[in-house]
Amino acid sequence: MAEILHTFLLPSAWIALLTLAFLEVVLGIDNIVFLSIMTSKLPEKEQPHGRFVGLGLAMLARIGLLFGISLLMQLTKPWFSFETSWISASITGQSIIILLGGLFLLYKSVTEVHHKLEGADENVNVTSKRSSFWGIMAQIVALDIIFSFDSVLTAVGMVSFRDFGYGGAMAIMITAVVVAVAMMMFFSGPISKFVNTHPTIQMLALSFLILIGVMLLVEAAHLSNLVIFGTEVHEIPKGYIYFAIAFSLGVEMLNMKLSRRKISKEQ
């Protein structure tokens, strides 16, 4: 306890905490989008409760990952390797998990797009929605664990155990996770309402999730050191993905504003 109190008296600890909290929020944007899509399947009265429970369970899972850092680091070591005349790779536990996460996200996103296009949501009754509450929570937590690998490894890389000690470093990282999740809980309501009340935004959000799913597949290949015909597979920089999302969202906002102005003139 004394080590933790001493850590939070250091200016460098507060800088690390604020930086990590900011990164957790940025890296959690895709979580909020997925959360909004999944909780929209619940009855309207249960959606705030679903968002709160989903983010709370995701926070506990992320903290659990922090305490399992030693195991997490082991997952980055190759489990097995193979090499042929045209392809080679070193498969790690982390790459397998991220690959499964990417496939799961692609499956859920494409399925949701299909349901939206076919109007399947209108045929789902309230009873089936209620019965799927914990199933939806399980999917939210499972995908959050996949998304958390980057943020947890980033946190471990940024917070020095040598400078702050084990207890102090863990306190900084856990506090950053709690602060970030609290902020996401605060903004998840307005974001979910906005996404779910605008069909075009919802379809755009599902398209973003498909894009992120593809990014996870490429990242899994990169983490496996996959080489095809002498060319190594590199990960897609996340800055490109976030820029594409922000640009597309900006264009859609302009379209919505133009549409509202056109409707007001006609009236």
C-alpha cells in the first residue's frame, strides 16, 4: 500500500495514468460500437442495464488480463512453426486468439448486415430478446478480451515496473482501465442512441466492424510472422483505420445535415 501511495505522488505516474486512460478510450471506440449494436437487440428498457453490465464485465476481464501479464507474454512466443517453398509462419497463442476474434467479428457483422437488409429484427419477439441477455453479454466480453490485447500490451510497454515497482505499475494500469471504462459508460448511452436511431449510421458502424475484423485477420498473420512468396505480411496501421472511420462518419454527418435541411425546406 505504501508503494502505491508513493507512486501516485510522482508526476510521472500521473502522466502515465492520463496517457493510458486516453489510449484505453481511443482503443475502446470499436468496443462501444459493437456494444451499441449488440445491446440494441435487448428490450429498450434493458439496454442501459445491458450497456452497464457489458462494460462492467469487460472491465473485469481487462483487469484480469493485466494480472495475467506473465501468461499474456507467453502467448507471444511461437507454439509451432512451419516452412515450405512459398509460405512460412510461426504460430503464437496471441495470433490464434486474434484470428478467432477477427473471424467472430466478421461473422457477427456480416450476419447483422444480412438481418438489417432482410428485416429480421422485426420478427424477433421480446421473449427471445430477454432470453439472450447473458448470451449477448458473453459475446461483448469475449470480443473485448480480443480488443484488449493491444491496450494491455501497450500499457505494459508504457508503464515501467522498474520505475514504479510491481504494485505501483499495476495500480496505474488498473486505474487507467477503470477511468476509461467509466468514461465509456458515460458516453455509451448517447452513442448507442445515436447509432440505433439512424439506420445509415448503424449500417456504417457495421461496415466499420467488418473493416476492423479484416484488420484483426491481417494482424494475426503479422503476429505469426507469415511470409508468402518471400513477402512478409505487415499489420494495417490503426491510424489508417481510424482515419477512414472518422472521414466516413464526417461525410455521413454532412449527408444527414443536408437531408434535414432539404426536408425543412419542403415543409
